[in-house]
Amino acid sequence: MLAAVAPALPVAGPYDRAAARREVDDLLLRVGLDPEPCLVRARALLAVAQEADDDDVVVHALVLEADALHRLGGVADAARIVTAVRETRPDLSAEHRVRTGWVLMRVCSNIGDSATALEHAVETARWLGDDIPPRLRIQFTIKYGDVLDAVGDVEGARERYEQAEQLAVGDPELHLRAVNNRAYTELSLGDTERAVAGAEHLVELAERYGHPLNSDELDTLAHIHLMQHRPELAVAAAQEALGLLTVKGNKGRDDLPEILLTLGIAHRHLGDLDTAAGHLGRAREIVASHGFSELTARVFEEEAELLAARGDFRGALEAHKAFHLADKELVSLQREAQSRARQAMYESTQARADAARFREEARRDPLTGLHNRLAVGERLPALLDARTRGGMLVVAALFDLDHFKAVNDVYSHEAGDHVLVTFAELLAASVADLPEGSGLAARLGGEEFLLVLAATTAAEAMQRIGAVRRAVEEHDWSSTTPGRSVTVSAGVAVADDDSTHFSLLRRADVELYAAKAAGRNRVCGGV
């Protein structure tokens, strides 16, 4: 039996980042075999990592928590956690994107939503570079094959399983899992030749690695033996699987009734109907007490077959009715599970959307819709950092509407607001054709505006700034300020190696003062 997961982090003392990451790696290996203690440790690890502000370990711990919850039946909670991780971290690393995508694929498969599982698979696959840990790449590729099989793309599934097998050479557990899932797909399709070849390959690999088959793999073998009309070999494989589950303590939840069902089918094929009935009875008791709805329907279906084999056609009819009722209930439960999981994912996405909207609103000027001083305080330092790393040009231009107080005094504050909004539109239009992040238009307050240009040439920057001044001068203001033109002055500063957010704006402000002192309606500074 797998040893219990012992606390690996100190209860007290300084946070050890390296120890935390080692524990993450250990839990990643264990969670599929023993989810409950891994869930406990993932939550403890999450608490200390949050306290230490170690976001990499925080994300790993959250995904581990979701993985463990999913394995323990908490499908909606797992969906909520990984969706929140994705939505609250737009700069999520490629590894974390693949881990969260892998969990979402499994969640959607679990609730029978193969189409959405495929969407997650396709979206996640683009992050699957060589920097992704090999084990995760294999796990994702196997699951991708499962999803393609579920939507009927058999050739696509076979291709993914083959890729997974190639990637997994040297890893007994995952290599066998890839071969097993491929063989099970062929079994489900009724392709005897391919299924048998898969079973033989499975056995050969287990012998080569010296790695015994697990209960899932033995169950696949048992069903392939039944496909070949060899029930005695099916019984032997299923009995071996049952023995493994007894030692393991049946931590796989539905593994035991699954194997008992297989044994029931195999013994029926052998003609040993009493033994078959005993196994099916045990399976029915377990699924009834634990709510394994999909298995419940299959147990009733097999009991109908068994009763018919005994000549009890009335009993077979009743069992068949029970099967249809259970199958109908299964569909209902799957739909309910889909609804809960989708609602969990929707709520996380909606909460993120609301938070993003409120955050954006707080960084916008309510009158003009331009970014405000708070947004400038966040984005300009980032541009200067990028300039330091990449050597790109960053130019700041401060604009001030000339004699704006007179516009308010003579034409009303409503007219003044219209002038501000119109100028904001002209300023925003000057950067509308630039790539995202290359231009920033903002209102700093009153009649003072800012234009920041990045990743452009000096000549283009000055041309754009001059074009803004000319656009204001040439605009038809007659309906807003009849008899009076509106102009704007600008001061320009170019960032250097010593520039900070504040020093760059101070230099631009000095140039703006010079433009006003020189007669207004002009641009001073720059290159």
C-alpha cells in the first residue's frame, strides 16, 4: 500500500521555497494514487505559499486541490478552482495553462460534456511546448486521445495515443496507460484485431518493464478476452484485479464494483450463473450505497442478461425495466452535473469579468473615457521597464488646451466639457492604428492630457504629436465656441536610461511651459 503523505514543510520557521516545490512535485506523483491525503497536504501547502507570496507554488497547490477534489467526486468544486486560477491570472505560465486545461478536460469528460472537453483540449494544446514537464505532456496527450475517442474522431484518438506512447517510453506507468487506453478504444469499437494486438502489447510492456498491470489494465484485458470468447482468461484477469484492489483498499472509488461487474459477465459466459449472480449482487450493493449511477445502469443491464440465461424471463424483464430507469436517471444526473460544473465555471468567469470591468472603470476618466492618472501610474513605469530591457523608444507628450478657462467663462462649462471630449477623441484617434501597448492616451486632470508613444521611431513620434496639434487647430469648433478657435500646446520628453515615471513627466511639463511661453499652439521639446 502507498505510504501516507507525511507533512514535508516545517510547521514553524522561515518559508523554504525549494522544499515547497519539492513537495509539489511529490504530490503531483501521488495525487492519482491517493487523493485524500494529497488534498490535505495541497491545502496546507497553499496556506503557507500564500503567506510567503509564492504565486508559482500557490497555483500548483490550487490545481492539485482541484485535481484531488475531482478524483474524490467534487467535480463542480474542481471546475470552480481551475477556472478561477485561469481567470485571475492572465499571465499564467504555459505549464499552469496545461495543468488547468488538463483538469478541465477531465471535468468535462466526467460530466459527459465531450464537446467542451474537446474545446479545452484544442485551446490547451497550443501551450504544449518542449518546456512543459514530460510527465504532464504525456498525461495531457493521453487525455486528448480519450476526448477525441469520445467525440468519434477515432483516427485522431489513435494518433494521440501513439504520440503518448512515444513520449512515455521509459515511464512504465504512463506508457502502460497510453497502451491500455488505446486498446480500450479498439475494444469499444469492436475491432478485435486491434484490441487483441493492444492487449498483447500491454502484457509485453509490463513484462519488459517489470511493472505489474494495475486494476484498470487488467479489466481491459478481461474484456478483450471476453471479446475473443475466452471467459476463463477473463475471470483470471479480473480476479487478479480484484486482489490488487483488496490490497490497495479500493481508493479508486468505483474500481471495485467495476471489476465485480466484469467478473459477473465473465462467469455468465462460463455458465457459472450462481457465481455470476454473487458478484453482481455485491456490485449492486456498492453502487447503491455510493451512488455510482453509470455503473448502476450497467449492473441492471447485466442482471437482465443473467436472469434471461437462467430462464427467468419475468425477472429479466423487471431487471431490464430497472436498467432503463437507471439509465434515464443517469442522463438526468449527468445533465445536473453539467449544469453545476458549467455554473461554477460561469460564476468564476463572471466574477473575473466584473472585477476586470470595475478595475478598468477605476482607471478611466468618466468624462472623456480616456485612461486617467491612476492608469498612467501603472502603465508608464511598465513601458519604461520594457524600454530598459529592449532598448525601445518611449516618448511622452503633455498637452494643454490653450486659454481653456476662457472657454468655460464665455461659453459655459457644458461647452468646455464638449471641447474636452472632442479633444480626447482626436487624441485617441492618433494612436488607434498602433499595436496594443504601443500608445497610451490619458487625461491627467482639467485640461491637461498625456500621449505616450512606445516602440516607434523618433520621427514618427514627433509626426503623430504634431498631427494632434494640427487636428485641433483645423477642427470646426463653430458649433461649440462660435467666433473662437481652439488650440493646444504640447511639451515632449524622450525617455533615457535614468528616466522614471515622474522625471519623464516633469521634463515634458518643462517643455509644455516653454511652448506656452513662446506663444501657445505649438510643440516644444522632443528630438
